[in-house]
Amino acid sequence: MPRLRYRLGQQLQQRVLPGAIALLALGCSSITSLRPTIEETRPAQIVATDPEETSSEAEPASRFLSNPRPITDSDVRQIQAALPGEIWSADTSARVTLTGFGECLVVPVMTPPDKRGSALVVFLVQDGRVIYALPQPQHIPLAWSPLSPTEIGFMELNFDGGDSDIILISNYVAVGSTQSFPVVMVYLTAEDGTYNIDHQISEVLTERGVSTVEAAETIMRQEFYYLP
């Protein structure tokens, strides 16, 4: 499947994600069924389909119509104003046009550890303020801690006529382990333009060790019949 990948560079903005986060010993002494691990961390990226390209393969092509663009210096200032002191990565933040919110910035943020552990929250920023936070997943055990988002994609998945469904891939680690593994979160647009997580599909993709947006989309379309 043809792809256009926006690689936003390796430089990070104000308090950008460190290489790893200290793990918390959160109640669970061992994990007996860990997700498949990956040997090395994938470079973070925003994935989009090139609208000018067409595939000759039978596999259905994505429609990334929300047009993700790399963030600019002006966008960085907006994010800093909206999320002062927060830990975020320029590599997986993007300016997009979403069905329910119009043009805005999508910013995955690492929240500071607390008694529930650290979390990865995706905020929408517009005009220097947070306008929405995507819902939190329920398929991630407390004993898992996020390291960093690695890839984010925007597409149409659930026949709602929009173009703003989101697949986010992030690296996590479990208590007592040093091996990272990918966790998938699939956000589908609701009728009112906000988002719901497809917990079942997200869990299936995570259990399979899916580590790219392209692989996640292929499984969703070929096995679960999500069509544009």
C-alpha cells in the first residue's frame, strides 16, 4: 500500500519525551501474558496516504483526508501555551482538520506519574487552548507504563462519512521488564464529532503485537471489515 510518511525530525520541543520513564511498582508483581515485544524502538512518525497515488493491489487503500501537517514554530508556541510544562513530542504531534473540531493540533502528552501510574493522553489544541481530550483506554493494565508514542494515523474507518478516525501506536513496558512492546489505540469519531475508543479492536491489535498504523489498518479492513 503506497504511503506518504511525514517524518518530523528528531529534535524535540520544550520538555520533550525522554528516552524512558521511571517505572512504578503498581500492585501487580508479575505479568504472565505479556504482549509480543519489539527489539528496538521505532522512530516516531505521522502516517498519511498520498491522495495522488493509487494502489494496483486488491487491498483497499486508506483515505487520510484530514491532511496531517508537521507542526510549525507557531504551533509549538500554541502547544506550550495550552499545555504549559507538559511532556510532549513534536514527532507525533500534527496539525490536522477533524470532522468535529475543524483545524486543530493533535498532541499526545505524557502525564506525570501518580498513584495510578503515568498515562498517555491525546489532546486537541486550537488557538492556544485545549479544546478536547480523547478518552482513555480500558484495555491497558495498570502495571504497564507508556514510554512514548511512535506513530499516529488519520483515516476513515467506521462509515460515518468523516475522515477523522485515529490510530495511535505507542511503546509501553511492564513492571519488572526492560523490553518495550507496542500498544494500539483505535479512536472512532462519534455522531457528535467527539471520539470513542474501540476497546475490542484495540485489544486484539495490541495482543498481536501490531507496531505500525499500516499493519493495524490492514487487519481492521481485511479481518474486521472496516471500509472507507
